[in-house]
Amino acid sequence: MMNWLTCMLVIGMTGAVFFWVPPAEGLGSLVRIAYFHIPMAWVSVLAFLVSAYYASCYLRSRELRYDIRSAISARLGILFCFLATVSGAVFAKLTWGTYWNWDPRQTTIFLLLLIYGAYLVLRISVRQDRERAKLSAVYALLAFVTVPFLVFVVPRTFPTLHPEPVLNASGKMEMEPVMVTILLAAVAVSTLVYWRILLHLEKKANASVTKHADCMKEENV
Amino acid sequence: MKKRHGISLLLITAFAVFSVFSFQKSLTPYVSLAQARESGMNVQVKGILVDKQVQGLADNKGIAFRLRDAAGEEVQVLYPGTKPDNMEHAQEVVVIGRYAERCFQADKLLVKCPSKYERQGKGASS
């Protein structure tokens, strides 16, 4: 039921972005890329936050189900971060004139991909469940410490070609009301998509863990 | 146990903050005109288009304009390509190239659009 609703919302959202969002001054229809790029970036940060949260849950309780959630969320975070990077590069080509010029925003998102890429490598390299969970949890927490810096602080410290963030220093929203509404809706729908994927992957992971446990039991008999 | 973890966390955070500060220069590719002149290497300079004036060069050789960087220094820029459409309306311009003699030879030109997400035809506010 929820999956159907999510699909409908995604389709509806896409329609809204293409038909309701008015072309922007200067950017024209290119502004629609922002409706993909911005939600991807926000959800990525959220996913990393969720990953850090469940990592701390694991470290406190040592229950593997928290580790599973933390790992899935981190992987989704990387996926959304990658989508934000690629959509950003396309946006850059169309508005600045080049895909990549190591603008501070681009450098920081690249660093973020590297930091969480190392998380993936860490998970693959440790075989033992509990050891892997402990190391991943610690790393997920440390990695998340860098996120506010890289996403919010550093890009505002250096001059950049990237447009001013919607949550900017002057506190003013320099955006048409209808555009803001649809953007917030896009962020909400993307969050829902992320959460549904997380729950689905968690179910799959738990199913395989149970299967593995059953096999082990049978062997012992 | 808790204390040991706390100290490690503190050390790691301190190291991270220290790294960010020492890598500051690598975090931004943009340099000032003075630095561009000194280094003589291929650099990126960010600045504004002086008087919003762009001249086309004869024989389709490209365009010329004056760039003023954040420090207030100005330079004549020569760019052999075509003028980007929205150049006069750009908030800032980035030139990528070398500082040669008395002018800047740009290989690439980037523009920063104003960050206003307003409906088209609303009438550009100054």
C-alpha cells in the first residue's frame, strides 16, 4: 500500500516539477534540475545522520539490528550523495559552463563521497559480524562529524559559483512561494522514498540473516 | 573505558579541525590576481565584470573585458572563445588561464548567475 502511494507521489511530484514550476528568471527551465539536485543532497545528509544515530544505538545496546539499519542508511546516503554530485555537475555545465572546476561546493561533496566510500571498504573488509558492526558504528559516527562542516560550514566560508543556499545567512528566502512549496514537497517525497527503500532493504537483510541462522542450526543438529 | 573513548574522540575531532584549517588553500581553487601574476601558472580567478562591458575582437578572435577581483585589482582579459549568453547579467565571472605580461589569457570562462529564483518576466530587480 505504502509503496503504491510512494510511487504515485513520485509521479505526481515529477509532474509538478515539469508543469507547475514556472521558468525562473535567467535560468529558465533549467531551474527544474534543482528540484532533483536539492532533495538528493538533503536526503543524503539525512541518511548519514540516521546512520550515525543507529550506529550510536548499536554501540549502546550491541544489538545487530541497529548495525543493519546504520549500514543500509549509510549506503543510501552514498547513493543520494552521488546523485546529488552528478546532477550538480550537469547543472554546473548548463549554468556555469563546465562540469567540474573544483569549486568549493564540488570539492566538499567529493570529500564526502570519499569519506563514506571508506565506510563501504571498511564493511567489506571485516568478516566477523560483531567486529564489523563495532568498527562501522564508530566510523559512521566520526564520519558524520565531518558532515556539518563539509556541507554547511566550509561552502559558506569560501566564495563559490554555487547559488546561495535557500537557508542563507540573511535569513531571507529568495524564492517564489510556489517554487518554495514544490521544492519542500520534493524534499518530503524524496525522504519518503529513502525511508521506504531503507525499510525494504532492512527486511531483505533480516530475512537473509534468519536464513543463515537457520542453516547454522541445521548444521549443528 | 568511557574516559578513554572521550579522549580519543576529542583527539580525533581536534585532528579533523586542524586538517580542515591546514587544507584551507586546497578547498578553494580561486586565487587573487596578485597570486595569479606571481605564480604564472594556470589558475582560476573569480571577479566581477567591470562596467558590465564586453568587447568583441576583430576577426572573431574572441572577446575582451576587464575583470576586477575581490582585492580590487583589475586586469584586461582576453578570451578566444564565444561570449556566454548571460555574461552581462552574471553576478560574478571566473576566468581560467594564465596571467601573461599585462593581460590575462583565459582558456575558459565561467559565469555565476544571481541566486534569485524568481518567476520569469517579473522584471529584474536591480
